[in-house]
Amino acid sequence: MSDKNWFQKKWGTPKVPIDILLDRVEQLEDRLMKLEEENIETSNVLYELMENIRAVDNRIDIIAEHCGVNQDV
């Protein structure tokens, strides 16, 4: 056999520990990107909820003032 790569052509290149590690690192990087995207989405939703709660609280204060309620509601 004159071809030095006959084994790889027939059986493929065996995975060595560094290849396995690099595959796992790539998987973890993909997962991290997805989690970061979800975190941004979650933060945006929480911010919107907080702003809606503030707006409702302000409306409650306006109604309470209109109705003559003196205590903080």
C-alpha cells in the first residue's frame, strides 16, 4: 500500500480527546448564545412589566386623588 492515508480513507479519522473536547466546547458555546438571547428577551419583558406596573400605579394615584382619598394607596 503506497497510500499513507489508506486507514483514514477506509475507516475515517478516529476522534482523539482534543477533538471530543473541541466538539463539547462548540456545543457549550451554542448553548451559551441561546441562553444569552433568552436572558435579553426575559430582561426586556421584565422591563415592560415594570413600566406597566408604574403606569397603573400612577393611574391609581390619580383616581384616588380624584375621589378624595388622602392616604397613599
